Amino acid sequence: MLGSIRAEDGSFWLFGYGSLIWRPDFPYVERGPARLHGWSRRFWQGSHDHRGVPDAPGRVATLVRSAGAVCAGMAYRVAPEASERVLASLDHREKNGYERHVVELELAPARRVPSLLYLAAPGNFAWLGPAPLAAIARQIATARGPSGANVDYLLELDRALAALGERDAHVEALVASIGEAPASSTGAAS
Ligand code: SIN
């Protein structure tokens, strides 16, 4: 799979759209804002290991196919000599239902590159799926796991998107629903 996305020098791009935007936690040689066309970010994936526990899972971001949608995030270029180590640590970090997936990414300024991302597809063992916004917000507001409070995941993501100058209606609606002011309305985007 990796062979198909490696650049001539052996490096490859990885797209982060959730915690991988603000806490990459792996070595990279270059990074920059990126956009993924045809996918929407949704808090439809259960977290039993990071932002929740098996009896009370949290909700974290995944991507769902959505014609015409654009998902903004961060792209990282990983050097060939680091790739095995980086992928092993990400496979472990994203083990709660995410799998490697290849997409075409738009880097800024407009440039298309093949990229890897971690996708939690519908029906995986930790999939929670859609629910009324207020119910998702309630779950996020109360869940907590080894990586911290679920609400901090949401707020960090909201801040990171605002810092990129990007908007995500689903993220902003959740932030508003738990009673916080979205970062985009508090000047954090500047
Ligand atoms: C990602 O950030 O790209 C994957 C989901 C997560 O780790 O939050």
C-alpha cells in the first residue's frame, strides 16, 4: 500500500484530521495545511482507549464520504527512514477501529498528492455512528479516558481548525452545544 504513495525520494504524506492535527507525536520533515475533497469529519467513532473507557466510550473524529464536502486538516511528510517506526506507532495509537487508507490530498497552494490517513469505517468494532447532536455533545461532555477528557479533544480540534483559518460546521455545532464559544468566534483564528 505504501509503495503506491511514496514519492521518488521514498517519503510519503500522512493526513491528520483529528488529534493528528494538534498532537502529531511523530517525526516529520515537513507539514502544511491540506484539504480532502469528498469527505466530512464526524464524531461518530467510539473511543474506548483514549477519550473514554470500555464501559463509557467517548466520541472522536472519523471521516465519512460526502459528495461536495471538504475536510480541512494537516498534512505531514514522513521521511523514508522514519516510515516504519512512524507507522508502527500510529497503528498502535489508532488501533481502536482505524485502518490505513489512501486518498488524494490537496496541499496548499493547490497541489495534489497521494496520502495516507487513518479511517474508522462504518461498522468497525468501535463505530458509534450518527446520533442527535445534543446526544453526541452530552457524551463528549462527560467521557474521559487515559488521554484525558473527551471535551478537550473537541476543543483542541476546534482551536486547531481556527488556527488554520478553517471552519467545520459539525465541530462548531458540538462546541456550541456543550456551551463553549467556538474558537472561530473568539478571535483564535488570527
Ligand atoms: C486523525 O487525527 O487523523 C485520526 C483520528 C484521531 O487520531 O483523532
